[in-house]
Amino acid sequence: MSLINGTTTTLHAHMTFDWVEYTVFAAMLGLSVLIGMYYGFIKTGKETVTSYILGDKNMNIFPVIMSLISSHVSGITLIGVPSETYMFGTQYYAVIFVNIIVTLLIVYIFIPVFYKLQLNSVYEVSKIGCLRD
């Protein structure tokens, strides 16, 4: 809602949820609750760190890709990049080149080391460093 000379625009009337938005919101919330209830009550068994964090290292490629994308692209990115581009121009997209370089470094330098040492996170690397001292 914006104020121009003491009057409000009709933008506020368009910024409300309609029945379609409420239906989609309720469906997504319900799906999240059902998934949580399934894994909380129905699927039981011995959970280890490897099975919880890494899916016993036998997951298909699609869930792994979706997890990596969702952890890399945040909600702030989805909101901030278009507004940054609108306000200051397309020079922000130079970040794409940096992301490509960083991704290649991670894939060819860090991941092989983590895989060879059978580490699950960066925190385990610091744990190994503390044990050496």
C-alpha cells in the first residue's frame, strides 16, 4: 500500500488471499504434516547418523539434486535477486560466473577429499584437526 498525497491506492485490494491461495497453502501445509506424521509414527527403525543425514548413501539422483538446489537457493535469493536487478541493473548476474567457478572447485577439490575420508560435514574435518593436537 502506498500513500500519495494522503490517499491510498487500490493496490491493497489486490494484496489479499483468495480461495485458490488458501487452498494451495492448506494443501502444502497438510502435505508437510502428513510426511512428518509418516516418518514420526509409521516408519520406525534404528536411525543412525548415516541413514538420517545421507539416506544410507543409496539415494536416487533426483532427491539429491533437489536437496542441493533447495539448500543453495533460498527464499531471500528468490525475492532479492529480481528486486536487485530491477533497482540496479543486470550486473548482478556476473555472480553466475563466480558460482560456476566455486562449484567446479567444490566438485573437483573438496568432494573427493570428503569422500575419501568418509566425512559427512565440515564439522567432522575440524574434529579430526582437534584430535591431532
